[in-house]
Amino acid sequence: MKIDYLNLQRITRQHASEIHEAVEKVVNSGWYLQGEATNDFETSYAKYIGTQHCIGCGNGLDALTLIFRAYKVLGKLHEGDEVIVPANTYIASILSLTENRLKPILAEPDAFLQLDATRIETAITPKTRAVLLVHLYGTCAMNDLINDICHRHSLLLIEDNAQGHGLIWHGKRTGSIGDAAAHSFYPGKNLGALGDAGAVTTDDETLAMTIRSLGNYGSSRKYVFPYQGLNSRLDEVQAAVLKVKLKYLDDDNQRRKTIAERYDEELNQRSIKLVRPDNSVYHIYPILCERRDELQEYLASKGIGTMIHYPIPPHQQACYPEWNSLHLPLTEHIAQTELSLPCHPAMTDEEVETVIQTINHWSETY
Ligand SMILES: *Cc1c(COP(=O)(O)O)cnc(C)c1O
């Protein structure tokens, strides 16, 4: 039996006829950008997340970049301002800051692999203006201490919700708990398009209008340009697909949770360490293993696909030479030991069983 880490073909096939119908409607409409499908999805997604505004854009990185760019245009952030961000995040979180000439301050994670709230306060300087909170692996990174710190120090709270679609914190969806949030609908995300897509959600009307303008060349109305913008818009085909898939997001997340709970209960912890977060939509199911590469190879030899999120942390990447001498032991340890197990809504019980048995066999035998 071959078990894929992720099987997008199967995931798409679950709602194939509805998706085909939605795409065909757009194809036949002759209207492919800034139309009814985008409008519909933005309204539905804002309602789902619980914000006043949703602005579709090209992808998750653009969503993040547009948020910070808009705050600069509005004079709330300035070149050189410091933004606290988890050191073990995906590179896109960091790129959105450096692209805007803001200074990322890398903070180490806690036991759930999320930004460690107790380290935020020590990272704050007179130049700190914001926290970029990443719900990494689909686990809620928000907590009362972060809320309190942001209020006490008047810091903007921006969420990178690329991996956290559907999470709820204190009765509110992530994407609605800070000042603004970026969402990615990259195909492999919990809510995935059939190509690149993203969105910003916020309750701040001025920010929303600025972002919509910046993503549309910086235009306020046709051929009038108050800002130097970019072109980053959600297209009608992706919006139509996303509107269909949004209906199934909560069920898909429930299925991910059922799989994760089986892993939590049935994987034996002899040679691996489980993370066991208490609030997650399990975009990724990470385990930690000192002999990670051996385990990954063994699973591959048994036909089981896994991934590493992420093998090289941002501060050790060649694109950020200024950080290459920085030592962040917890982040580096995660990069060296993390392994992501298959955990997607189209996985069968039998496949989950096989993954568990194969890992437990390895733990006991090797
Ligand atoms: C996927 C992802 C992004 C970037 O989204 P794209 O749509 O691929 O540009 C940003 N941040 C995190 C945490 C992600 O996982």
C-alpha cells in the first residue's frame, strides 16, 4: 500500500461535481477578475471568520506583504520598526517584513512549537511596533499573555493564519482576533484553491480600503493612483472553487482532528515525541524524533510519505546572511527532529492504522 503525505487529487475528487459546476459557471460568464464570484467568496469568508472585511489577493505571501505595506502607507509603521515573529515559521512570514524594510525579531518557540509568549516581553525594545503571530501547523498560537502584552505595549497584532483556517480562540475564529490577518489558500492548506490564492481579513475599514487599493496597482478608482501598488487579486475561478470548499472546511478539520487523536493515543512514544496541542486544526501533524532521517527513510521504504516543516530555519538560510551566526537552539532542534505525518481529510482509517503500526514497529525494532 502506498500512503501519500497529501493527496490533492482525492481531496478535490470529494467535491468534484460541485467544483466543476462552479468553474464552468465562471468560464461561461466571460468575467474573470473582480466579479461576482470574488465578491461572494469575500462576503462568505468574512462571515465565516467573523470580520467586517475580507480582501481577496493573489496568495498568502501577498496578503501578509499588503498588510504591512498598508500600515506603512497609513503611517502606523515605519522603515526599521521591529516586529516580533516566531523564529521557526515558514519563510513567507519573514519575507513579508523584510520586503517592507521592517526588522523581524526572531523569537523561540514553546513546547507546542508556537511563539513563546514569555519571550515576547524580553524581545520588546523602544522600536517594537507589532507581533506577527503564526498559527503554525494549524495550532492556535494565541493566548491571554500575548493579548495582554500587545495591549500593554500598544503593539499591533497581525495573524499569519495560512495554516489555521477554522481555528477558534475564546469563541472567535483566528483571523479575527488581532488587527488584521493573512490567509493563504495554497492548494495544500486546510482551505485550498486549485492554484495560488489568498486573503486579508480585518475589522479596520481604512486598512481594508488601503489594502484593496494597494493590491490593485494602488488605485482608488479607475486610472487614479494615490499609492504605488502592486497587482495581487483573487481571480474568479479560484474564488468560485473556494466558495464551494469553504462549506466543507469544518467537516474536513473534524476529520483531521479524528486522525490526529488516533495518532496521539496510539503512537508509542519510545523513540518519538508527540506534541499534543490542545487547540489545533492539524494542518500539519508534527512529531519530534532524534533519529528523524532514519525514520523518514524507513517510512518511505514502506510506501509512507512524510514531510519536514521545515528543514532549514529562516535564520540559517542563504537569503538572510545577516542572521547566519545567530544561534537559536530550540528552533534548530525542531528543524533537525521534526517529521510531519500524513494527516489530511481524504485519508482512510486503514491508512491511519498502517501509519501507526509502521511507526510503532520501527520504534520497537530499531
Ligand atoms: C503557506 C504559508 C504562507 C504563504 O502562503 P502562499 O499562499 O504560499 O504565498 C505564509 N505563511 C505560512 C505560515 C504558510 O504556511
